[in-house]
Amino acid sequence: MKRKRSEFSLNVGTSSILLIFVMLCLVSFAILSLSSGLSDLSLSKRVISNTESYYNACAQAEEQLEDIELTLQSLYDTGISRAGYFDKVGKKMSFSIPVSDIQVLSVSIDINYPDEAKNTFYDITEFRIETVGNLEYDESLHVFR
């Protein structure tokens, strides 16, 4: 009598199904990678735009601070007394520069009367971004708790 050997045989249909499954997995991973890459590109563009807006506002604030310093310098150079100096300019000053629709750069300074010409005319007490107005949150995605 002949012995029957048990062999694992792979039919043509099984290998085709396996190939189709592997191809579907690869295509779905490729689509997910493309989607993730496009989302990252969109986020990067928004970050670049926000960063440019911030630094443009900082540059405008620095220009305004320079104008204030030149004004204070010219008033100081007239030889005005300390009391007259503070009567004309005050002791504090603040201004805001828009950064975006909902943010402003808020700058506050304390005015100084320098004892010597090399001392500063002001001290910056606040230089920060503030949110103004109402924020609109996207609540369209309902998450179960």
C-alpha cells in the first residue's frame, strides 16, 4: 500500500485573494499617508502666516517705541525739569498693534526721566499677545464621553 502524504497545497484562487488583500492594504496606507501629508502642509502654511503676522506686529511696535524714544529724547534735550517732563508725557504709556482678526500685540511702558543721558527713557512693562473678541470654536465633531 501506498502512503498518503499530507501536503499543503495552495490553490491559484487563494494566492490571488492574498495578492488583492495586500494591494488593498498598500493603497489604503498610501491614501492615509497622502491625507496626513496634506493636513501637515495646511497646518504649516497657517503657522507660517501666523508667525509672519506676529513678527510684522513686533516690527511695528519697535518702530513705534523708537518714535517714542526720539520724542522723549528731544524733550529731555530741551533741558526741561523732571516735573515738566512728566507733565508733558505722563508716567505710563500703552498701545496695541493688531496681529490678526482676534489678536493684538499689547505694549505698555513706564516713562523714565534719566539722570544721565546714557540711561533709558522708558522701561517696557508689557509686551504680549492678547486675544480680543469672541473665539468661535468648531464643535461640529461630536465626541462621545
